[in-house]
Amino acid sequence: MTASTDTVTAVYKVSGMSCGHCEGSVSGEISQLDGVSSVKAVASTGEVTVVSAAALDEEAVRAAVDEAGFELVGRV
């Protein structure tokens, strides 16, 4: 996790993503969480990079990933 003056970046591992549509689904759900300013999901690595105003509750991220139909493995 890297912190600058006003954002926190966290990388999560998500299983089950296999295409651009998967990336969009995961990104769309996580981007709805409070404070999230950007989400970049990469299906080939299973990694999702999230930039937010403050550290996110991992259970909230897990719920968003579940809503998209995938499984949050954990933080990288």
C-alpha cells in the first residue's frame, strides 16, 4: 500500500476474471465504494489496483467483488 498526501493505493487479488468484461464488472462495483477515485482491473494477472481517499474496508471490497460475481483472494 502506498500513501501520498491525499490518496491511498491498494492492490487486491481477484480470482475468476478472464476478459475485459470481467475487468469492467469488478471495476464498476468497486468504483461505487465511497472515496474510490480510480480502479484498474487486469484479468491476466487477477490484480485490481484501487486508488481511494482513505484505506478501504476489506469486507466492503469483498462485497463489491462478490456482487460482480468474482472472489476476492486478498491484498497483494
